[in-house]
Amino acid sequence: MIDIDGWRSHAACLHEVTDLWFDEDPAIETAALAYCAVCPVRQQCGEVASAYKEEVGIWAGLRAYVPEEREILHAYPPAHVPNQLPETRQ
Ligand code: SF4
């Protein structure tokens, strides 16, 4: 995973074996998703995966190898998360 601006140092998966996020075995997948569920940099993770159009692995709690989840991942950030601050009046 590329660390663009230091956010990776806060990742819940930082000290774990990366293979966990690239194994589609259901038991291992569940363990990886549990890390993502409490990860404080999920937003940044999703944005990077979206930028690179990842098609393998788990990113931001989404399985890129599952078509429905990959579609959400590639559109990150999700529609309910503001992408930028509203313009201010001058
Ligand atoms: S969301 Fe998941 S894959 Fe992404 S940095 Fe956090 S723990 Fe790692």
C-alpha cells in the first residue's frame, strides 16, 4: 500500500501480515474486515484504492474482488461523505 501523506502510520493493519487482506478464505476475510471496521484511516484507504482502481484485496472494509463492493470502492468516497468543503462567501 502506498503511503501518500503519512496516514498509513495510523492504519489498524499497520503491524499485521499484509496477506490477510489478500486472502479470500472466508475465515481470514472476516479477520481482515474486523480490522477495517475499527480503522481510523478507512477514508484515506478507500480513496487510494479508488485512485488505483484496485481489483484484489480488501480496502476500507470493502472486498475489491466482489463486484458490488468493488463498484462502491471505485466510487470512493461514498456519496454520504462530503468530498470537499462547501465554498465560503467572500
Ligand atoms: S481500512 Fe482496512 S485495509 Fe485500509 S488501512 Fe485500515 S485496516 Fe488497513
